[in-house]
Amino acid sequence: MSRTVFLIDDDRDLRKAMQQTLELAGFAVSSFSNATEALAVLDPDFDGVVISDIRMPGMDGLAFFAKISSLDPDLPVILVTGHGDIPMAVQAIQDGAYDFIAKPFAADRLVQSARRADEKRQLVMENRRLRRAAEAASDNLPLIGQTPAMERLRQTLKHIADTDVDVLVAGETGSGKEVVATLLHQWSRRRTGNFVALNCGALPETVIESELFGHEAGAFTGALKRRVGRIEHASGGTLFLDEIEAMPPATQVKMLRVLEAREITPLGTNTVRPVDIRVVAAAKIDLGDPAERGDFREDLYYRLNVVTISIPPLRERRNDIPLLFSHFLKRAAGRFGRDVPAISAAVRDHLMSHPWPGNVRELSHFAERMALGVAEIPVRKPAVPTNGGTLPERLERYEADILRQALTVNNGDVKETLQALGIPRKTFYDKLQRHGINRADYVGKSNTAKKEGE
């Protein structure tokens, strides 16, 4: 990825020498002989670094820095100073300039300062992009995410929402099953009716039947008055049964009758009442697997399984994590009355490396801790080869390990791996050939490795 520098200096020879130094270090340099020319093409979306001399005719470096600060206070400016300008440069640093370099300076001093400033700028620009994307997603798209898996999920929901079929939603804890059920309701003609949710795992067996089917006064001890059950209350709308795998066997039999006949018989009466409901059931296990299903009735599973929707866990759509996190962070900051904190490199590393077993719910809670300033951010240390060899040999092994890790995380996807590594496609394939790495070996490897580790 090309890094950009705007270089401003009225000394033609020094400007050419600095430009050559920066270009050899991998920067794309646009040079200017005065600040006015540079200012004419600068805008808040400039994603690079500004390096400017202080002593220049017309607009000097300090006035130029003040103009840049009013345009974008987060744009890093490095000031190049003569010996007599150092006090002014120090004051500029206090006013927000990124760095100053005193003449004469070593080429490495210029390059290292530019690289650090560029890293800072890229973090700022990424935070801005994420915030804009999160705002657009939260305004226009439920189930936030831009990966193909989430695009397919949204399209599937829109396709079946108005068909009135019962739906089984499969997904791990915290993956957003109730969000899916809510969208099926909101995008259907039933949205004018009630959306009624019941967690089957949260109620004891002695209570769940009364909650579902309702009861008449005197139906059992303590039943002092008639109660409309959740199923009847959802008539005309949608009934969402979460953790349906925890429903007691006796209740499953009655629920099967509801699904087949669309009618209920409340406790304490023989009166049959018709209900017009759509049932969306959710399970965190694979009900189609007899070993996992346990005592859950097979006929009830097949009755519910008209359409099955699977929600991918976060670890299988890692490219959605920064966008989701930015959305949750903004929401949490607003709720707590705090400024939205910037996403640092350490936070980004944690977001992309953590397995997120709690999925979206865990990510949302992490965002809340970040907004409150109490999140602990583990810092990963880069792996250092411990076996012997010369320095070039060790660096070669280290580079090969990084390539293998990036391929594993991205399931061998070339585009996502290139984006993660920040290298051109040709360089990527040259390195694979040099290290004897076959990309095809890593397609689907992340999922396989996860299953083996569970």
C-alpha cells in the first residue's frame, strides 16, 4: 500500500534530496516549493503526512501548520527546522504538530518520523471510515456486516419474511438469533401484530405450559384469574421461541399440536381456541443431529424445519468485526455520555485475533467497557524464532510463518489475505513460491482448526 507525503521546502536541492530519501523508503511524494501550492490541494480526506520547512518566503511553516490544523487537526505535520527555529518548533509541538527535525539530519531520522506519522494517520482515517460505515449500517441495514455471508443472510430474510412459513434459526450463543426473528416479523405483513418472545430455557417446567398456553381461573393452585398465554397473545403476529431445545418433552407434544392445527387449549378448560401465528424457533445446537438433539422430538424438529437459517459466528466473518465494534462503541458512548474513543492499533489487533466465543454479544460488551475506559487490551508480542540460523534465515522463517497465519485466518482467500498483509498481489505470489506455500491448502483451514481445538 503506497504511503503519501506532501513535502514543502523552498530550497530546491534539499527538497529533491528529501524526496529521494522518502521515495526510497516507499513513500509516494508530492513536492511543493511553497505552502500556498500545497494548501490548495489539501483536504480533510488526505490520508498522508505533511513535511514542511519552517523558514519559507510568503507563508512560513508555522502559518502553514495553523492553516492545516483548522482544516484537519488530526493531520500529522512534521516541521523541518534550522538551529534558531527550535524554540518555535517546540511551541508548535505543544500546539499539536507531530514532530520537528533539526537541520542537519540523518536520512533515517526523516524516514522513521514519517513512518510513525503515517501509522498515526492511517489509524485516524480507519476510525473515520469505520464510523461513517457504522452510521450508514445502523441507519439502513440491520444485521450489520459487509461480508458475503451477511449479505446472503439479509437477502434470505427479505426473501422469506412475507411467506408466513415457520422458521428454525440456528446459531451460537450471542450470534443474534433474536435479531433475525425480529426482522422476520418487521419485514412481514404480520408487523402490525405482536412480536412475542419466550426463552424456553429460562422457565421451569411447572411454569412454561401456563406461559405458553395460558390458563383459566382455578386451573391450579394460585391461578386466581384467567391469563392469556404467549401463543394466544402472539395471534396475528409472530411467536419467537428461543432455546427451544430446552423445552420439556411434555410441552413439546402440545407444541406439535399447535403447529399442526394452529389451535390451543388453555389449562383448566376444554375450549379449543384457534390462533393465527408464525413461529420462529431458535436453537444453539444442531437439532438435525440425533446425538445433539437428545430428547427433543424428531417430529417437532421436522415440523419446525420448514426453513432453516444459520447465522455465522464472528470468527467466520472477521472482516465485519471492526464495523460492528465501531457501531457498538458509538452506541455505548452515547448511552454513557462519553466521547467515542479512537480504535488504537492494539485494540484493532485484539479485535482481529480474539476468537469471540460469545459472538456479537461479547463484542458489544467489550465495546461498552471501551466506552467506559475500563477495557483491558492484551498486547500480543510478535513470535520470535527460537531455533538457530543466521539473521536472514530467521527472518525468512518468520515471514513464512506470517504468511501461513494470514492464510489460515482468512481461509486462503487471496483478496482478504492481501488486505491483511498490505502487499501487492505479485509480491504475495512471489513469496508463496519462495517459501513453498500452497494457498489451496489453507482454504477452509481456519474452520477446521477451530473445530479441532474445541
